[in-house]
Amino acid sequence: MKILFMAQCYAPEDVSAAILITELAVDLVKRGHDVSIVTGAPSYPQGHVFEGYHNRVCALEMLNGVRVIRTWSYISPSKKFWPRLLHYGTYSLTAFYGGLFAGRPDVIVSYSPPLPLGLSAWLLSRIFRVPWVLQLEDLYPDAAIAAGVMKNKRIVNFFLGMEKFLYQHSQHISVISKNFRQSLLRKGVPDAKIDIIPVWADPDEVRPMQKENEFRFEHGLVDKFVVMYAGNIGITSCLEDVICAAEILREQKDIQFVIIGEGVKKESLEAESRSRQLTNVLFLPFQPRAKFSGMLAAADLGLVTLNASAALSSLPSKIFNVMASARPILAVSPPESEIMQIVEEAGCGWNVPPQSPEKLAEVIIQLQGRESRLIQAGQNGRACLEKNYSRTHCVDAYEKMLNGLCNQTRLEKTTHAGEVL
């Protein structure tokens, strides 16, 4: 197959979204497919173009056998709504000519968010007369509405109309969770049009390691009971509960909360922690991929958080990395969330509902010192990941889906040609 991916993030960016699409593209090349991707200049999460790259109208490079076409977009370090929207919107527009430059594929896959990228993918699919798969990593605009980011009724209706159009005109939709599928069914998307292919973690890349490792030594965490959050510090991350729990536990000198990453809520959370003089909360910047396994292994408990408003429209990929590291999960998530379902089915941790910092603090105290329970939960998570959420397992599912669409398209064209004759 000749496959064209369209996604905002890609290598050398090493945030989760970029890693997943990069691993998928590279693995498909290794399986003999011709893969191109239209993306932007690497800049996430700091909002500055990486050294060695330029934000040009169009640039081409080869990375591990993948043809990478980079188009211009507005790039800013600002985390405010309008600069971010402009970043997504300009890339979505310029990705269209990037797709034209890539040439005719057998199938197109576009990632959402950003939602408007789907319009460029749809138009390219019409021009090239090839199937188009809409890959949903978050449900937009639902997630933005639920988070309170999108409030203006005209803007909301505009994006709801765009969402409806994309769902109607895509040949296929791939979602990452059962809740996403149920949401699409409620919106009238036919079941036959939807595939569930979960987010994954590579068990060969994210490996179990010793807890007392270099990361702990470097950051003064030796002999601490470490409760770690590592990921995007965004609006849906529900980390206010963690700050409140840290205040409740401030006299427990051997318990240390560690919050790692970047995002729109980081500054306010740091300010809140300082105002409460919480010495048991350590904020660290986004960590390079080379430190990832050691970082996750340094935790006694891996936090995965999601507020109630985003329960049905988001699934944080960090849960799979914690599972791969064989660390137990302490989830702060609503009962109806897929996070809780995964944790319960795998037996890999514990769940506390949002806005319950007292309960969160209580569970942490109960788990501290219960090493055997923590080890068993971590092992359960690793085993579940290897069986259901591994890189190989999920790439197999993608390849099967794309092959099926291409074969179906060929059959339809052959049948149509026969009818004409």
C-alpha cells in the first residue's frame, strides 16, 4: 500500500502523540508499505522550532524510510486559546498542499485533533479518489466544550457542523476507546464505519527497571514514597485534586508528589503549590525520551488523571506507559471513564473519583508500605499491556484495517467498470 498520514506531531518530537504516529509509520515501512506523512515543523511542547529545522512553506526529509513533508504553520510558545487555535488552523490549511505534493496514495489517514485537518484530508481524498480514514485521538469539539475552552455558541455550532460533515464523509473512522465508539453511535455514525484500535505502549521501549535508579538520585527522591504524574498538564488533567491531597499529607515527610511535563495549567498549579508552601510537591519539566523508562520506574504509584467533564471524550495515553513500566496505577477518574474500566479489568491499580482529595490522600496512605500489592498490580498491568495494548498488536490492527479499505475500494472500482462495460 501507498499510505499518506496527516498529523500535527511527528518525530523528532517525542511527546506521546508524535511517538505513536512515528512508530506506526516506521513499522508499516518495515512491513513493505510506502509511507508518507504531512506534518509541521517540530516545535512541541515548548512552542519553538527545534534546532536544525526551519518553519518553511514546504520541506522534505526521509526519516527511517518514511517520507516526511513539513508545511508551514503559525508557531508560538503561548498556551492561550487563540495562538493555539491559529497553530492548529494554519497547519490544517497548509497540509492540503503538502498532501498534493506527496502525490496520489492508496489511502489517506488524518488525525484529529486538530479537527479542521479532516477538511484537507477529505478534499485530497476527493481529488485522488482514494479512501480516507479519520483517526480520532480525542473527541472534538466535545472535549473543548466540556473543558470550558470553547464557549461561544457560534464557534461551538461551527465546529459541531464541521464534526458532523467529517463523520458523514469519511470512508472509515478509527477510535481509541469503547467510549469514543459509543459517542459516535449516539451521533448517528454507522457501526460498520467504526474500528476501535487502542493507543499502545511499546514494551520493548518502556521497560520495567529498578525503582531506586538514577532518576531518583538526580531529583532527591531516594527512600521516598513517590506518587508521580508524567504527561500533559492540561485543563482535563484534574491535578488540583493532587495539590489538595499533597496539602493533606504535608506532614508525611516520606511521601513525595512529582508532577512532570508541560501544559496550560502548569503555571497556575505551581503558583498554588507555592502559595500553600508544599515542599512535598516537585514540578519537573518535560523529560527526554531517553529518560522515560527510568523516570516511570522511579514511581511507587503512577498517577493517571481525568476530570468528570472529559470522561467520555478523552483517554490519556499515559496509562499505557505506566502499565508498560510495571508500575501500579492510581487513577483519578470518573466511574464511567475508560481509565477505570482498564484499571479494573487488568487489576493494575486503584481508582478515586475526581474532586475527592481526602479519599485520594487516604488511598495513598493505605498503599504506602504494601509493597507486595503494589508489585502485583504493576505486573498485572504489564501483562495486560503485552496482551492487548502492545505496539505489534495495534500496528497489526491498523494494517488489517487499511488493507481492507484498499481492497474494498479496488473491488468497487472493478465492479463499477464491469457494470459500465
